[in-house]
Amino acid sequence: MMTRPAAIILSLTAWLSIQVSVSAQPDTAAMNALGEKLEEYLKIIEKEPADVKCGETDFLIESCQDSLVRQYTALKLYNHFIRSRLMGDETVAIHIYDKWFGSGKVAMKSDIDMMNARIFATFNRQSLIGSRAPELTMVDIDGQYADLFRQGTCSDRPSVLFFYDSGCPTCKMDAVMLRSILSDSKYMVNLYAIYTQQSEEDWKNFVTGYLDIENPQVNIRHLWDPDLSSDFQLKYGLLQTPGIFLISRTGTVIGRKLDVIALKQLLDIYCKPYEYGNEESEAFYDRIFSEYGGSPECGQVRKICDEIADKTLSGKDTLLFKQMTGDLMYWLGNRRGEGLKCGLDYLIGKYITGKPDIWTDSDDSLKILPWAEMLSDLLGKADIGSRLPDITVSGLLKKGGREKTRTIRLDRLRNATVIFHTEGCSFCKAELEAADSLSGTDRKMKFFIIDMDLLIDSDPDTAFALFERMDLSVMPYITVVDGKGTVRRKYVSLTGKKVS
């Protein structure tokens, strides 16, 4: 059952009470009162999405018991949405036409009104907000064919469609404004400037005079359809020019029949660079990994990486793949734990550096590829199967419940767990307490504990050398070496787990 705010319920109650009092021949005052209540109701749901408005209008029309009241209500609602300047309301108008007028459940006032409604629905239904942008095959200014918005394809940037006629004064004004906005901006967009008439000479003169945009951020392609075989008029409802549409990276209509100012407002939203590792994505992955108690195994992290790729790339949604994968890399890069770091290494190798054909735009070069390279470099330091660096460090040697300060060259350690920590770090405190407990219960375990804050103050050169040779970006850092001094594990956690 649909939930309605109290204000809407009150409006409906008032509206229904009026309806009951209307006779088979409703008087003008009653219908005017009904109209006023409908206007109040429409004002309340004005900011709701189109699917909610469709449901609400159906509820109103279905509530009418009298055919004249139903006709009055349906026409009032239809005319409201077809005349509305709110983008997306045309979806509701077409819904009302299809369900109530086109189906014959409610009659329009005249055959001419019905014909106009049918034409409006026919010429607008394919390019409604939220729908897949209709495919187009055009010819560019060099005579080459261009296929736009083919099923399953994506772009690395939004696309602007500008349909124009060289003899249209408004088209000329919009072209000049569009040129001004795109020439001096940092919007990364595809601009498809589509000439709608048949004079090649007029077309090329218009391009030279009004659309000479020189901005490396804008991929502009000048197109036309000389034999009108693409059916662009029907697909995009082009009964007159100009016509401006904004298409998302994934090929969805996000703006239709815009003026240039409205286009700029949408570009400010959709061309804003994506911020990887934002608060929303952090919270999302916090929830995902909370199912594993915060300490997933490497295989579990890999499974999440693979599921993201399967669900996005199988549907050719490259943009969503990049956003989710980039966010996951940022999330994993700031976390500690054996399984998480192993999963991070897998993610980078398979889905970032392993897919160079996907990470190709300038935003990737700034926010993804350098970060992936840096993380990969850190993950490879003092790696499993290698030896610890030949750096001599002072630390606390703990074994069999005893401890003493020792100066040891790290690569000479044998059968030891090495802990790097800092002061004031809650995770560090928990791991040190776990080391104390393990040392007391297993007299064979040996720990070498290094206070990096103390080392930075007393021997900054040695501290710097450690940062160069080991991944000490997230503390504490715990690694285990065997009897030959070979690194067997890294990014270990001692809390709640036995280190063997």
C-alpha cells in the first residue's frame, strides 16, 4: 500500500468528499472546487520522482466513481503534466495517456485532442528521462559513419546532443551560448552537433560560423542525416529545433529538450570529477566487510573483487566498474590485515594494472593509476619469500616472558615476529597486549618490537631507511620470519589469532 504524507491524505479526504457530493450533472462550483484541490495535491507531490507521480495520479483517477468526474480529473492531471516545465513530468503525461486515454478507459474531449495526445506520446516516449538513449547512425563532416549509443556501449564522459537547423534564429543563439560555455570550461563531454536539414553548404557554413569550439576537454563531432534514415525526429521527439539532450556515460537520458542554461546546470552536476574514497563509499565497504568481522581472508576479498567485475562489466557498465573498483582500492589501501592486503594486491593486479584498456581517461591518470602504482610498490616491499632488509635497528626483544633492549640487523632475525608500532595507536596497543599474552603462554615465540616514534627521534636516518624498504604506511606492521630468516607472513594481526 502506498504511504502518503499527512498533507496528501488531508487533500485526498477533502477531494473525495467533494466527489461524493457531485451529482450526475456536476455544477461549475463543485468542479472548480475539485480543480483547486487537485492543484493543491499536485503542488504537494511536485518534487516526487516520476514513478511516484504516476502511481499517485492512477490512485486519484481510479478513486473516481462518476465517469464525468473521472474524465475531468484525468484531463486535469494530463494537462498539468504535459504543460509542466519540470523535466520528467512528460513521463507522467505519457503514462496517463497510455493507461487511461489510449486504452479507452477515459475519453478525451474531442478527436483532435486525442490525436494531439497520441502524437505527443509517439514522439516523446523513446527519449524519456531515465530511458536508454535511442541509437543513431549519422554521417560526420568528413563523410564517415558514426554510431551513437549502441546497446552495450559506454563512454568515459557524458554526451550532449545539439539538434539544430541553420535557418533557425534560436539555434544560432543557442549555438553561440553553447560555444561560449564549452570553449571556456573544464567540462569533459562529447558534443554531437546534429544538423537536421539537407543543405550540406548551409551545414558547413553554420559549423564554421557558430560551432568552432576549440577545447581539448570537449570531443566534438559534427553530424547530419542527409537521407533522414536514422529516424532521429521520432526517436528524440524533434518536431522543432533546437533540441538539446544530455546523455550519461552509460547511455541513459538525464536531460531532454533543455535550454543552454539548464544544460550548464546539469553539466555542473554530472561533469563534476568523481571523488574516490568518499564518505558514502567508505560506509558502503564498511558494511560489506563487516560481514567478515572486519578480518576477511584473502579469498573472500578476491571474491568481492570478482563479483564487482562480473556484475558491472557483464552489463558493459564500465563507469560503475571503475567507480566501485577505485573506491575499493582506496578503502583497502587504508586498512590493515593480512587478507585485506592480499586482496588489494589481487585487485590492483587483475582489475587496474591488468585492464589498461579501461583506465584511460585523464581522471584515471590523476586519481587511480598513480595510487595503484604506489600501493603496488608498498605491497612488494619485504615481500613473502624475501629477507628483511639489512638494516640494524634498536628494539625490544621479548621471549619466554622476558624482554630486553637489543640492537639487531633485521635480516639476521630467525623464527621471530617483528612488530613496528607508534605511540597513541589503539590498534598498536591491542597488538602489543596480544604479543605480551602470547609470549607468556608460548615460551618458544620470539618478538622483536620497534617503536617507530622513538626511532624517528633518536635515529631518523635509520627510520627513513626502514620506510624506504618496508611498508610502514599503516601501523602496526607485523611480519613473521622463519628459521632461515625468510619472510613467511606479513600484515599479520595477533589479536584473537595464533601466529604459527
